[in-house]
Amino acid sequence: QKLADALKSRDAVIANLEGVDEFLTRRIIDFLNGVTYVLGGETQKIGHAVMIFAPPNFDISKDLGYTMPQTYSRKRNLELFEE
């Protein structure tokens, strides 16, 4: 839910899923793809087991990774799993 809230707040989510169980990885990707789709955003694989889920205010370039708009100023590191 934290990741969906970040997307709803117009923050991009970069998910490094390296080392995560294949079943859980699929569930996370499916969930974030759904949220991103509903918001009108975009999803792109940017590395081995690394994906970016971006709201519509982000411009993702396939050649350059992603570009943040100048109005973006917040940075947050959201933990996927709480201990």
C-alpha cells in the first residue's frame, strides 16, 4: 500500500527486485502495474530485476532511463517490507 500511495502522490517508484522470490516478484509487479495503469502512468524495466513505475507527471525515456520534471523536489525511500 505504501508504494501505491507513493504513485498516487505523483512520486515514481523504483523497485529493485533482485533476490526476491519469483512468486512475490510477480505479485509486486502485477500490483504496481495495475496502480500505474489506473493512474495513467508508465512502467519500464531499467535494469536486471529493476523496474520503474512512474505516474503521468514523469517522462520516461527508453534511451536515458527517466527524466524528472523540474517541479519534483521530494525524495522518499519507502521500505517494501516492515520489520
